[in-house]
Amino acid sequence: MKKLKALVNFLAIKKAYKDKWGEDIPFDLSDQEWCKSYLAEENKKRTTADNAVMRKRNKYRFYNNSLWSGDPVKFTFADWDVHKQPDIELAKLTCTKAHALTEEIAKKPINVLMLGNPGTGKTSLAVAMMHRLQEKFDKTTMLVSTDSMSRMFSHMYDSPDAAKTKYQMKLLVQAMIEVDVLVLDDFGTEGGMRGAIREVRKDMQERLYDVADARFGKKSTIVTSNNTTAELAQMYNAKLLSRLITRNDDHKITFDGMEDVRASMI
């Protein structure tokens, strides 16, 4: 009786396949061992494909939670125009080093420091690094403007939407901890302009310490700043800076000798 049922099911499947596709089923459903192996392989393929889809969604989830100081910046290494700088060779070397550090980040967690005057291309190259790590190496990336983050802290206490802002801050900090590659953009702007530097508010320092401590040695962080390390030391606790600011010169990019490209566009 069982064999008869199996035969009926087999014939029904063959008929359904031919009705739908207009041809005979291309494999032997009566071979149970082959069917088990085939289904296991198909399930493996589907699981791998589903995981890839989830990874892609997760990858862009972090990026979409970036906190920009203005409109989101889109930039790749191909967009870096060395002819916008008077010293073309310096511009080439700067881009080459950023590219090399990107490849290093893809292999192991490191911290990168990019220092220089405003408008010299620090954010652009940091975004180019993010783009390559995201698209070629499947790393999750996000950018956080520390100046915008500082304003969020202010809104947590003196805004009608204080409760909502507190919740958003909690989500932001958690994402900053979890993301593979974090860019802290214009780090130090929240501490004032040169000549009027002040210590950054305590609550922001505490949250950034939580982020830096959780990431240290485990995930990569890229810091861009218009300030010197000495100026940053006037703004931030030494324990935070020791976990955030690399002392390895090979992981630093200085934009000395580069001109303000933004100013020339006004």
C-alpha cells in the first residue's frame, strides 16, 4: 500500500512539473537517497543566499544610521582629483596611504587618525575608505559627526523632544559600538575653535569612552580632526584618547601642505 501511495505521489509530481514547465522532470524522484542529497544541497544554497541578503541589509542598516553634520557625503577613491591641489604628488601620496590603510582595516582592526585643516579632503577620503570596505570587503560602516552628536546631547535636556532624543542617543551609541568600521568626523569641533578651546561636556565624554573601550582592539575606528593631538588633549580625558587616537605613525594621515578645496568652490 505504501509503495502504491509513493507511486501515485511520484506520478502526480511528474504531471504537475510537466503541466507547469512543458517538459519531463529532469531527475529521478524514485531515488530516495538522491532526493535527500539534492534537497540538502538546495537547502544549503538557499540558506547561504538568505544569509547574504541579511548581511547586505545589515550592512546598509548601520550606514543609514550615520549622523552627518549636513547632507550625506558620497565619495570614492576614483573621485579623488589630485589636480585640485597645488602639490599633485602630495595629493597622490595621501590617497595612496588612505587606500593602503583601507586594505589593512579589511584584514585586522586598527585605529586611523586623519589630521589637517578644514576643507583639505579628510572627510572625503574617510568616506572613500568606508565605501571600499563596505562594497569590496562586506564590512559594516557608519559615520558620526561628533559636533552633531554634541548637539544631540544638548537637546536631551533643553528640548520638547528630550525623551525621544535620549532614546535616539541610546540607539546611536549602541550602533557605534557594534559597527565594524566607525568614522568619527571632525572630532574636536565640539570643543571649540582654536584659541577658544574648552573641555567637552562630561556626558559626551562618558558615552564616547564607552564606545572607544568596547571597540578597542576589536573593531576599526577612523578619526578625522581639524585639531592637533595637543588640542584634543585639552578637550578630552586621557583614558578616552588612549583608546581612540592611534600613536602608530603608519596609521596616521596628515594633510599638511594641502589647500582648502571647499573655499575655492565658494
